[in-house]
Amino acid sequence: MLILIKRHKSGSQLRLQSSRISGATRPFCLAVIAKLLTFTIFCNFSVAHADSEGATYSATILSDLSDGANWPAFGRTYGEQHFSPLKVINRGSVSELSLDWFFDLPKGNSVTGPLQIDGKLFFAPGYSEVHALDSVTGQLLWTFDAKAAERAGYKLRQGWGSRGLGWWNGKIYTGTQDGRLIAIDADTGKEVWSVMTVDPDDMRYISGPPRAFNGKVIIGHGGADAGNVRGYVTAYDAETGQRLWRFYTVPGNPADGFENDAMRMAAKTWAGEWWRFGGGGTVWNAITYDEQLDQIYLGTGNGAPWNHTIRSKGEGDNLFLSSIVALNAESGKYIWHYQTNPGETWDYNAAMDMQLAELEIAGAPRKVLMTAPKNGFFYVIDRVDGKLISAENIVPVTWATDIDLNTGRPNEVPGIRYQEGEPVAVAPSPMGAHTWLPMAYNPDERLVYIPTIELTAVFQDFAGNKEDWERLPNNVLDTGAVVGYPPDTTGSSSLVAIDPVTQGQVWRLKTPGYWNGGVLTTAGGVVFQGHIDGSFNAFDASSGSLLWKFDAKAPVLAPPITYRAGGRQYVTVLTGMGTSGGYLGALIEGFNLQPKKQKRRVLTFSLGGQAKLPVQDNAETPLLSDDTLETQPETLAKGHAVYAQYCAVCHGQKAIAVGAASDLRRSDTLKSPSAFAAVVRNGVLVDLGMPEFSDLSEESVEAVRHYVSDRAAKDRAALSGD
């Protein structure tokens, strides 16, 4: 009689159904069934065995004890040290380092951290446009375009693309500007699964690297600078994309109940109707997994809005803003927290990288977490209980005198909260003393290397009735305060080596401009860092002396990596300007960072490499303007105001762009009202990452064109000496 064999939707099991079987055919049928069952069991065993082997291999090369042949995570290993045990390239040999191969990239953000696993190099320039190259030859293997720019809508107005990728068991993970988390087959470049991690209609977006561990992948989001956003992180099954747990970083509306005791506790540190503004606390970058304690550490962001008096009536610590939060990695349950800035009000978020180490302090071994958030201090924290061990400033600070080691709280300077209505100069600025571009820890040297920024901003309180404050709609930067930079602002930067046990500064190097690249250090006693002036440098890890320098012909901001492939050690870094460093374009335009001239590339170096970069045309593109315009002062004032609110974050203050977006002073659209409006209002360049601003009136867009044209004419006259 009939035997029906069905496969479950999962594809992993067979189900047999039959009618009554006659005695004559029963032995034959039973034999067939037995063979089918044997085959099914074997297949299921093979798949499970392969998954188990893959998970074991993944955990092995992600471990802090791995041999350095691969670079499978943003910071290489779980501990995020940005340290490699490889040492063929060392103090003595680095002078022989030279270009082995390069790969040209299209326009778009290229400040992103690459990965390297088993002979393949992975990175995601632009908006999560994932590339795979052969690590030895630089040959393109595949690309995956998430089409994030086209799908992002208003979310495209904040963020500059992917900061990095994650990897686990043969899959590459990327987050997207529109809020998806996507798993990609590392061999083929085909999508394995995709989940939407946010509400498509809110202002959350993803720019940070996913982190993978123990068969899970975890991701946060950004959005609190320009939207009423409540921060959270979510853990997913790395194989299937199934949601496992979610942890919110700030409490919601008490009327809706609290998700857990941690939110109930945190709500006691807020005042007013904070939930109307979301609260903030987004985990847009820093997540670190502790394989020893099976804990996840979150670095949380600023408040939404920045201004504490609007967000929470100027009352309360506002947990868990600007905090390090430890969670159980399996369940997502709260364990402990340490807050760097109670009642944060200057955009001093704690979302910078967190590195794990074991240090001997006061004669005893301590498991520590080290971090340098925006606020200008370097913290060493006991990662078992969250207690502060030490904290010292790494740049000049004006907002606090020091950190009280007994309470863990900062001793704030009176009046620094700008609540009296007068302008207050604050250092560091919202750019931070240290950005997301990572520091590095060398366990052999026992030193931390931090790229720092020295910059002062001026804060002034919101002048209107704070009870009536409402955020500007449609994902426009709106902080609840007036923030600017003095006309004589110059800014500076350094690379500083710090002993985390003593907090002593061992050496400090002045670096070009005010914004410089992420750091890599190795067991060979070398520290690698790129600079805004186009140099890629190797320094002695002990002394800071320059050992080697390469002219990349474009800014080098992305964090470098090193790995072993084909029996050789390589160093790889991406070139090109990106990130919020372009906001203060006037401070770094002297480095000739014209967007149209910048060559965005992948550069890979080896000892004895033979490649050469092609000759590059560095002639400046002319500044253009519409000389037929008869611009009135009120039109310029309106255009300046709209530009500052909507455009400067990407195109730079005073319309001086340095590569994060195009220089509008050099755009042919300046001479055509219709062409300018087509780009700005109609979104004809959305697929290239230029948001559409259909919510701006035609009058506002035309005023911006007048303002930019006027800036171009004045800058051209200044250059010519007229």
C-alpha cells in the first residue's frame, strides 16, 4: 500500500505516514523505512556535527589566546584589545614594510574596520556594501549590497555607514542604516537570514559592528541625537536569526510597567516625563564579550535630548546613560553598572571601545575593563563587580576637577552645566577626547595607546520654555541646547601611551589636525596608526619613536588589522575620510581633503611588497558660485540657519567639506536652482547616500543655495587675495 514521506519545513526531519501494509509487502517496506531513517539520522548527525565543529573553531579563533593568524572580530578577539601576537613584522623589520597590493573603492564612507578569516578579507564601505577579497592577492571574491541607503528614508540623515562587521561559523554579520541585521555566507556572499531589529518608522539606525559569541550575535543601534529614541541591545541566534533576548538601557513610561528590576531601579533616577523624549542611552558602538565571566559589557550613549534640564528637569543620574553595563551573556539579565557621567548633559557618551585585561594592582591580580569615553578620563574598572579602580584625565578637561575614587562620581566644576543662560566653554567638546576610533592595549608592553582630541566647545541653554520644547521632526540633529565652537578654535590631537596600572603617561606624540585614526599594536613592539594628512605610521611601542611611514595619498582613519595568510604576515587598512570628523572641515581643509580627489582604497602591506600607488592628480577643484544671484542679507541668514541645522553635520561647517560628503562649494548644481532642488528636495542621489529633504520648503532650499554660493565666492576671493 502507500507510504507517504513528508519533510518538515525545517528540512531537518522526515515524517512517515502510511495506510495499512499487507503482510507480503511489509518486510520490504520496513527495510526501506529503516534505510530512510538511517539516512535521516546520519544527515542530522552530520549537520549537527558540522555546526558543533564550526562553533568550536569560531570560539577558538575569537579567544584572546588565539594565535593571531586571523582577525575575526572588530578588535580581533573577544577582549577587543586590538592587539596581535604576530611578530614577524617588528621593530627591527618594519622598515622593510611596503605595499603588497591595493584595491580601489567607490565613493562613500570607508572608515570601517575589516576582518580576515582563513584567507579572506571582509569589509563594508558605503552603507553596508560588504566586500570579500582574497587576503593574499586582493582579488575580489564577492560583494553584497544591502541596499540600505534606498531603504533608510529619514534614517539616512544621521550616520555615515558601517563601522565594522561580525563573524561566526562561516557567516559575516552586518547592521544597516535602515535597522536590519543580516547574516551573509562568507564563502558565497549570499544572504543567509535577515531580521529587522528596529521599528521601521522610528529614528533608530545601525552603524556599529555586530559582536558574535557562543552561537549568538548581538547588536545595538544609534539615533538619540536626532530622534525620540529609547536605547536597547538585542541578541539573536547566530544560525537562524531568532531573537533570544533584549535589554533596554533606559526606562520607559512607568504606566506601561517595567521590563525588569533593572528598569525599575533606573526609573528612580529620572524625573518628569522623560519617556516622551525616548531617553537615549543607545549602544551604537561598544559591546565587549567576557569569555572568562560569560558577561557582556555595553557602552551606552548620551541622553535624548542632550540637555539634562529638558530631558529630566535637571534632576537625577538618569541610569543607564553614559554607563558601562554588565549583563549575563546567556540571559541578558543585568549584573552591574558604572556611570561615567551622572545626569549627562554634554554628549559625553560612554560608547567608546572597552578592552579587557588582567592587571596586577596593589600586588593582586585583577580582571579589569579599560575605557576612554568622550569625557576626557581614562577608566580602569573591576569587571567582576563594576567597582572603579582608577580614573585620570588624558586631555585637559574643564567640566570636572577629578573623579572621586570612593564614590566613583566626578567632582564637577560649578556652573559647568550651562543652566544660568550664559555661554559656557566646555572641554572636551562633543567630538570627545576619544572617539569610536579604537585605542589598543599591548599586554607585552603593558601599555594602552589612545588617539586623543583636544577641542573646546561652547554650550548655552535652550532659551525658550523647556516645558514646551519639542524635537525637530524627521531625524534632524536637535540637542535641546545651543552648541558652537569659538571663532579661533584650532583643535589638536595626540597619540598617548598610558600605563593602566599607574595611570602614568609613558609617551605622547602630537598628531596632525584634530582627528586621527584607530590604533593597532603587536607583539613585535609596533603601534600602527593612520593620520588625517594621509600618512600611515608605525611607532615603537615602548618609546613612541617613528619607525616607518607610508604616504597613502588620502586620510587614514580606519583601524588597521594584521594577520597571517599564505605563510606571510600582512597589515591592512582602508583609506578615505568619513565619520563626524568632517563636521569641522575648516580645521582640517589645509590637508587638501577634497572629496572628489580622495582615493578610497584598501591598502595591504608585507615585508618586501612590490606594489606602487598610481600617480594622483592633487590639483584643487575650483570653487564655484552662481554670480547671477542678488542675495539679500535676510536670505543669507535664513540659508545659514537651515544649512547649520540640516547640512553641516555631513557637508561641514561654513560649507567646507573634507570628504565625509561632497563639497557643495565645488558642485555644478550651485548654478542651477532646479538641479540643486532635485538633489536636496527630490532625492535623486539617495542611492549614493544623499538624503532627500522633501520636508524643506522650496524657499528654504533656495536660501541654502544662496548661502553656499556666497561662501564659495568669499572663499575664492580670500584665496586669490581679493
